[in-house]
Amino acid sequence: MRIERAQMNPIISPIHVTPSSPEMQVVSAFNAAAVSWEGETLLMLRVAEVPRNVADDEVAVPIVAHVDGSAHVEVRRFKRNQPGLDTSDPRAVLFNGEIFLSSLSHLRLARSKDGYHFAIDTKPALFPTEPYEEYGIEDPRMTVLEGRVYINYTAVSRYGVAVALASTSDFVTYEKHGIILPPENKNVVIFPERIGGRIVMIHRPATTGLGGQQMWLAYSYDVLHWGQHTPLMGKRPGMWDSIRIGAGAVPMRTDYGWLEIYHGVNDEQGYCLGAVLLDLEDPSKILARSNLPFLIPEAEYERTGFFGNVVFTCGAVVTEVEDESVVRIYYGAADQYTCRADIDLEDIIDSLHTPAVLVRPPVNLNEVPYPTGAACPIGE
Amino acid sequence: MRIERAQMNPIISPIHVTPSSPEMQVVSAFNAAAVSWEGETLLMLRVAEVPRNVADDEVAVPIVAHVDGSAHVEVRRFKRNQPGLDTSDPRAVLFNGEIFLSSLSHLRLARSKDGYHFAIDTKPALFPTEPYEEYGIEDPRMTVLEGRVYINYTAVSRYGVAVALASTSDFVTYEKHGIILPPENKNVVIFPERIGGRIVMIHRPATTGLGGQQMWLAYSYDVLHWGQHTPLMGKRPGMWDSIRIGAGAVPMRTDYGWLEIYHGVNDEQGYCLGAVLLDLEDPSKILARSNLPFLIPEAEYERTGFFGNVVFTCGAVVTEVEDESVVRIYYGAADQYTCRADIDLEDIIDSLHTPAVLVRPPVNLNEVPYPTGAACPIGE
């Protein structure tokens, strides 16, 4: 299998992005949703910003606050030597057990004819304005469904990490639809067509105990209200997706099934990309699953950055090149850059082992050494 | 305010309940949903059972397993002195970081003419049969909505702690509708009538970081698919509901607003009951909230049992006595017994302070000392 990183990677760097205000500085432009739209490739970038003018002895966190009913960015400052302050994770600032994010993310549109060179809007497409978005909006996915573009994203606030939805029909005006999945949840992808009359999503709740992090399906008739939540697949001890998993690109219809490119994390390799193939008629049926990832953080821009050893996709676009279907994977590298890698669709399919190893936490308790086995799937 | 515990409390004890099979022993009959139905008071009890015939040097956990497509109870056994085994919490068995429940719960119907003396069915009404119920089904609430009785309950499995729904129109046959809220979530109550055309619930997600445990609203058109998730209220540092909160009884329509009896936990008093009053037209508006609980574990059967210092309600019934509305609160005591306490509706209303103290995590960050204040609501 050959995966071809774009030679001009990273195709978008923070330096390319105009800050949302003169007081802010762009530190990351990454984890972009991707869609083919009227002959162009459109990316919806996650743009992370930090405050300018922070003294050397200070730590500053940006928050969306509401004054007189209107939202604006407010900066909270801590002395770097303040007892109780923990900045060991570059993504967060912990203060006496409270959690803040070190940057504030919004969503920004970028357009391209060739899928490499993008014109990036100078203004945000979607900015955190709601109380449930006060720490930012992150990691969008875009699904074109029945003529409208649905943009789901992670909404972060004191209320938790939840899944919110917006939509547009023209990429000029956007409508926010509120929270569609309560905390703690992220990594949602909505299928691009109804299956059996219903809209389908994959989501990834996180729990404090039983369950841990697993990928689930949910179903809807109107894209706003979701039910029939069904466990889909869990992590696999000892494999590339042993520590974390979550859906990545919006599922792609192929002749073989729904192809879902997802991320997995293990201690050695960090955030990698692999795939799972789901039955076209019943996506709760797993047909095959990568036993090895096909994209691993290896390039310098993937290994070093805001948060290193990460390749993470929120969108891919399929194009036809000389009778071959090529998947252009847009992905975030090191939580800082936007990159592209191309891979033949057939190569991905060929790489999937059938049957998949430990496709899901087994339903039949007799199928695995349990509870004495080390591979017990609870909490995995 | 006078709250009157039934003199015959506990009105239902485990000894009153026939085991679901000869191999099992009932250890708790508690946390019952309650509803007035055709002139009777119906309780849907949570019945917790443990395996019989466990040797002194053994610990046994009951699990629902599937063999040849049918569910049956299977017992897993550990040697009590096995390294890695932790039985310090009577509700759970931890083994090398994996979580099992020490008992298996199902739901059982009980009927009464006077609300004190209950005839308890000898067979379960709802038994855990689904993969997402393998560790049991717990803490039901019943809502009569447009002629049908909806029973939501906590479904526990390796997939997490989720909210499932069943329904009945006759308490003879029941239909299961699957998971309506993904993990981690519990303490769901569905309002007994539509508000503005929509069905409304209160739910209580739990998160690993931001958010912690807060009560949320959600909305539905069909009771199966839920959306428009909206934060409702959080815990209050230093008060009776500082550590945990969750909805209890199904909301009751009063002249003053929707009366919701909920549980709060603090270190000193354990699980207590208080109330919150929500606007009739817009239940996201909090009108008043108990600054002190009105039911505290004080009786012997509340302080000592399977898990002591707990009063916990899943249902209450309003009756008219000499022109007074009396709320009969059915509640679980010490995670073992079912009890009843009566309180005048007007007394509850009078006890609610207006305005409520720290009704919810404030939206305006300027309203509270934040983030330097000790009472910062994030994670609360």
C-alpha cells in the first residue's frame, strides 16, 4: 500500500491564517472538515488562537464571555509561578483542579480548485458565541445531506465537551442548531445519505468508568434529535488503537461498504489513522477493520508541533484519477498544521483484514477469556 | 415543614420479594418508579439479586450472558483472597481495574389500593436481556404520556451506564425501545405532558473532566429521539447538593411551576432529597430551589443497609386529602428498602427559597469570583 503525502505539506500553516482580531495570534490551523462543493474542495479549518501580549511571567487563557447579552473574547491571566497552576499539557491550563484551554478555537472556511492551494477566508465562518461554546468550537465534520451542508463540531464549556450542529446551504450564512449530543462526546460523523430512511451517525462518548471510550451508532429522522444508540466498536488491547479511538472522516460509500477512516492511539505511535468497513445496509455490521494503521506520524511536521505525534482527520474527498478512486485525506498534523495525503481506495480496502480482530467488545461472554483474561474489553 | 415517614416503613423489604429464580437471592427492593393507574398506586421496583450458594472464601458476580441467542444469568466467581480483587464498595467488585456489579437488578411491578400495602408480582416485569443490559437494569421512572406508560431506566454493561426506554399500556406486556441516551448518563425523568409541542426530559450526564455532573434538559417529538440538549443546573459548593445531583421523581405540574424532587449528596449527610421549581412554559427557567433538603437519612433503615445514608426517589404520587395536595414520596432507603414519606405540596413550595442560590453555573463569568474563587463552578 502506498500513501502519498503532499510534497507541499503542510498545505496550510498557522502563518497563512488571519487572526480573528488584532488581539489574537493564530497558533494552529488543523483538523479540517472537507467536502467537494460546486467544483471546489472546501475545508472548514479549526483555527486555534492565543492572546497576544502575554508577559513572560504570565499564562493567559482566552474565554468567550457574555456582557450585556453579546459575546466577546476575554483573557484570564495567571502568574506563571502561581501555586496550583499546571501547564504541563500545552493544550490545557489547570488551576487548582479547574480546567481551562490554552487556546480558543473557531471554524474558518478555505477554498481550493486543485485541493492543494487554498484561499483562506479572513473572517471566521463559525465563532464560539453560545454559553456552551465558551472555551471554543473544535474538530468539525461536514456532511452534505439532501442539498444542505451539516457541520457538526465539538463545543467546549464549563458544561462539558458536547457535540453541536450548524448548517449552511451557501457557505455565506450559517445557522447554529444547538447541542445534539450531551457531554462527554466528540468525534461525530454523519453519514452522507439516509440508510433505511434514517440519518445515521457515529459518535464517541467518554465515561468515568464502565464503557471507557467506544464508538457508537445513533439514528435520527431530522438530524436534530438522535436515538437508538448502539455500540459499534471498542479499542483493541495491544494494537494500534488500544488507548483511544474515534471516527475521523465522514463515511464514504464504496462498492464494498461504508469506508470510515478513524483514528487510533497507542503509546508507541501516538495518533494514527486506519479504517473500518461497515455494511452498506446495516452499518452496525463490521465487515473489516485495519489491523495496522496506514498513516503514522513520521514526517517532521507530524512529529513536532503544538502537540506532537498526531495525525488526525476530520475529512477526506474521493476523486477519480484515470479510473482509480483516490482518497484525498485531509488531516491535522501535530495539532498545528493541515496536511494532505492521497491513497488509492482499493489499497485501503485491500489492507483491511477480514475478519477483523476483536471487532467489538464481544457480546458472548464465553467467546473471550473473561474476566480473567488480560484482554477483557470493559473500559476499553 | 412537616414530612411524615410512613409508620410501617420500610413498606417493602427484600424479604417480601420472590427471587427471579431459585439460584438467586433478593438483597434489595428499592428506588421504585411510582404512578397512579386505574385507581391503584403502581410501583416499578428495582430488585437487586445476588447468587445463592457462594462459599465463604468466594466472591460471585451475576451477569447476563447470551448463549445460542438467548439470555441467561451466569455467575462469575473469584477467590476472596485473589490478588487484584477489591470489594471495599458493597455495590461493585473490582478486579485488576475491571468493574463488575455485586448484584444484578431487574424491574418488578407492585400494586396497592392504599399506597401502603403492596402486592408484589412474583415474576419480573422487565429483566435484563440485551447486551447493553448485561450488568442489570436499574432505577426506573414511569411517565404516563398520552395514554401510554413510558419506563426509562439505567442500563449497565461493558458499554457503559446508559439510559434505556421501555413502555406498556397495560402492565402485562412491555416493549423495549433501546438506548435513548448514550453513556454516561442516568437519573432521567420525562415530563408527563408536552410543553410547546415537545416532550421534555431532565437527564444527568457524567463526564471525565469539564462538566462533571450537571442536570440537563433535552427535547423530543417521539420520545425515542432526543436533541436540543440544554444545561439546567449544577451542584452547589458548600451546600447539601455539593457532590452529586440528579433528578428523582417525575416532575409534577403545580400552580407554581413544575415541581421536581431531586437528590443531592454531600459529605456530611449522604443522599438527601430537595426540590427545584421550573417554569411551566419554559422548564429551562429555574424559579426556586431548595437551599436545604427536606428529607435526610435519619431513620435506622435509611442510615444502615446495603449502602447506608441514602434516601433516593424515583417516583412520587400527588393525592388530594381534605383540599390539601399531599405528595407521597416513594423512596429507596439505604439502597435496600422501599419507603414512603408524605409531605404537603404547599409545604414544599413554601420551603423553596426565591431566588435560588447559585441556581446554575453562571453564564456571565463576571458574576462570580472566577477563576480565582474557590466556588468556581467548572466541574461542579
